Amino acid sequence: MNQTISLLTHQIAPDFLATFERFQETHRIYAVDPSGQLYQKDEHYIDEWDDAKKQQIIDILNYYIDRGGVVVAIQKGETLLGFAGLNGQPLGTEAQYLNLGFIHVSRPNRGQGIGKVLFEQVCQAAVDRGAKKLYIGANPAVDTYHFYEAMGCTLAKEIVPEIYKAEPLDLQLEYVLSSPETTS
């Protein structure tokens, strides 16, 4: 595959996302009904990042790094194929969560298993930082949810208010991390 996986723990450069193509057209989403059950509904939107949005994402990723987090990057040469951002600040009533704030694969590189590798790398980074679970405010698009479901994520047992307030339409998910203590 000729890809390089990097764990970035120092401030990332302003051109980090220069080669990254964020485009997602959504026609159906998942939502949660008052009883806590998932259901699908029609919703159309396009998520595409311009240079200003990319800079905003870089600022957030640097914020994560400043709090002990990490950015996982997969590159081929100088081209960024995908990235994930893990905030290092514990969340939840028992500080059980670390927030997986971003996981994205560049449009031309989807369907190649890059998202799974990013997810696995973030899980290991979260375990290394003492987390018991990942917390994910996920885009509600059907294909996005199906990715997280395939990774083993479920609806969050606890809602983290600051993440929910930032994007109330996102699905609030969690992933239970396995560590040497939980697997022995």
C-alpha cells in the first residue's frame, strides 16, 4: 500500500489538510426517538470543506494535542489519505471517555480500509492514555453510522453535554476499549 501512519502529538502545520478532500453528500440520516431507538429519515445536505473550514479543523486538532491528545494521519507521499483526532481531556461522570472528535478519509480514498486503520490506531492511543471508552459525536448520515456500527460502536450510555450541545443532531456513540486489564 505504501502508506505511512503517523501519530502526531505536536502542533500540526497550517497546510496539514491542503491535499485533503472532504466531501459527503447525505440523503438519509439516523436519529434517536424519545424512547432511545434509532430510526432513519430523509435528510439531504452536503458537507464540503473550504480553506477556512480546514483551518478551523486544524485549530481544533491542535487544541486536542494541547490537551494530551493525538492526531493519527495516514499519508501516501505528501497526500493525506485520512486522519483522526483524539482529544486527550477525559470526559464523562467517571472520566471514562476520550473524545474521538474527527475521523475522515479523503473522498478519493474511501472504501480501502483506511477508516478502520484510523479507528484502530485511535483506540490504541486512547488505551495508552487510560481511557475506558471512546466518545463520538458522529455525523448522523446512514453510511457514517454504519461505519461506526461495523467498528462495534453503540449509542452512548451517558451523554456528554458539551459535545451534544455543539452538534445536537449528531449521534452520540461510544466504544468500549479493550486493554490488557479487560482482556485477561
